[in-house]
Amino acid sequence: MINELRFSLAPELSDIGNLFRMIETFGEANKVPEPKVYVVNLMLDELVTNLVMHGNSNDGTLTADIRLQLGAGGITLTVADDGQPFDPTAAAAPDVDAALEDRQVGKLGLHFVKSLADHVSYRLENGRNLLTISVETDTKD
């Protein structure tokens, strides 16, 4: 059993498939329920895509350090990046009840991540964005 997985990358959309496979292998090795592995993969897909699309760093390079930890009752996903400071926990929720033609473009992905997570926190540490997401795994699906 491996209770922690760490990797660093210069985020590119082509990396997402490899990330999925690593998370699935981690989940299988730790007997994490498949629906919870799927949720983590969905969230990571959204977060890495946002980094690629919007994470511009000050020096033109972008790196992300991703850590997955399995603890009592849950998985903690931590994404640290050196892109522009951005607190997704402070982003206003989209109006999902508005008619499609009246909705603002964007923000649905972060709303999706926050709705799937059991806990989300953000802090800026040493000039890096640090997003921590917890997903309980001891519930029945």
C-alpha cells in the first residue's frame, strides 16, 4: 500500500491522461472505491486544464506540484503552482438557475470541483498558489 503520490509537471493538456492512470493505479493499490477515484480524476482534470488555460506565471514558465495523500477516511489532493495568484474559494458561484442565454461564460468548472469536494481551502505560500481538496472515501457509493 502506497498512501502518498507526488508528482511535478509543467502543465499541458496532454498530461491529463497520464495523471488519470497514476491516480487510478494509486486508487487500486489502496483499495479506494472506484467512484471516489473518478471524482478525484474529474477534479484534477478541471484544475490542470485551468492551470494550462489561465495559470500564466510571471516568468513565462509554469510548474505544478501535485500531491495525493490517503488518510483515515479520505483523500487529500494538494495542487501547488507558481502561476498568478488566484483563490478559487473566493470565486463567486455561477448562477446555475439562470437561463442558458443569460449565464456568464466560465466558473462552472470551479463550481463543479467545489461541489464534489468535502472540503476546499486555498492559501498563497511563498508566492505559490496552494489549493487543498479533501474527498471522503469512507462513505458508501
